[in-house]
Amino acid sequence: MSEKRLLIIGAGGHGRVVADAADASGKWDKIAFIDDKYPDLSNSGPWPVVGSLSDLESRQEYWGFVVVAIGNNRLRLKLQQEASDARFSIATIIHPSAQIAGQVKIGEGSVVFANTVVKIGSTLGRSVIINTAATIDHDGVIGDGVHILPGAHLAGNVRVGKCAWVGIGAAVINGINIGSSATVGAGASVTKDFAAGQTVVGVPAKSISD
């Protein structure tokens, strides 16, 4: 059987956490980064940096699988599409300590970090980040390119639109809709729906976008 080789786009702190989750999963024989700081940056943690973004297409034959480890939601989706166009297989990374229930759908390129919980009936789109110790209760719908930050907790039937950002330690009550590209501030308590593009903060959360 041929080796399974994973190339991670983005060699920063987030990239190292993705690499660590991939390594912990035991599914990859080789892991390396590609980053525009190459060749000045030759390693990130214990993993090598093997090229810059301009080298991406030429690395496809050897590496085969890619995951994008960029925090910017829209850029992450854009780079994932470019990798797919370059004929890479898009990897999905799940840390072995994550608790993923039955009947959960996870889109390609998504990363689910340590000590997270995703309950039954939930759907994660493409290139989603469920960060450390965050929880998604039953029947959640998390759109493409969303980032749920560490320690955020979403109750049942919450819907989060494409490229939204739910901040560290935020809490969202049952049945709430958060619009695409919205930002929920750290520690916010979301008790009502918020439209696309809004930034909301506080307890209870209020929009500061108006």
C-alpha cells in the first residue's frame, strides 16, 4: 500500500495544531507544510516546510492530500478550491479525542480539534474549524468556512452561515440563526438571531455593526 502523505497549507500556529491533530490520528505516513515564508522557514515544529504556495501544483503527484490551515475564513475556502483544482484530494482532520456522534456529516477540508463534541444530526460544511473543546449540540448546521473558536458552545438546532466566526467562549442558545460572515465576540451570549455581516458582543449579545 502506498504512503498517505499530507501537505498542510499554512505553517503558523494554527497549522501546527492541525499537524498535531493529523499526527495524533495516526492516518498519515508523512506530514509537511507549504508556506510563503519558505525557504526562510524550513520547519514548523517537527514538520518540514517544503515549498511556497506558488509550488502547490507541482507538489500534487508526491503529496496527494491537502488541508488548508489558514485562519481567514474566505481565504481558507479559496485556497481549498485552488488545491482541488490542482487535483489534490482534500483531507478532513479529526483529532482522536473528538466525540463525533452518529449521523454527523463533515465536509471536506474541515478540522475538528481535541476535546470537541459534535452531537447527532449535525452537519459541518467544507473547510470548517471546530476548535479545541468547542461543542455543537444536536442538529446543528455549520456553513462552509465557519470557525467555531475554542470553548464556544452551541445548543441544539443552531445554524451558522457561511464564513461566520464564533468567538472563544461564546454561548449560543437553542434554535438561533447566525448569518453568513457574522462575528460573535469572545464570551458573548447569543439569545436571538443575527443577520449576515453583523458583529455582536456582550451578555446578552448585541450588534455593534449599526
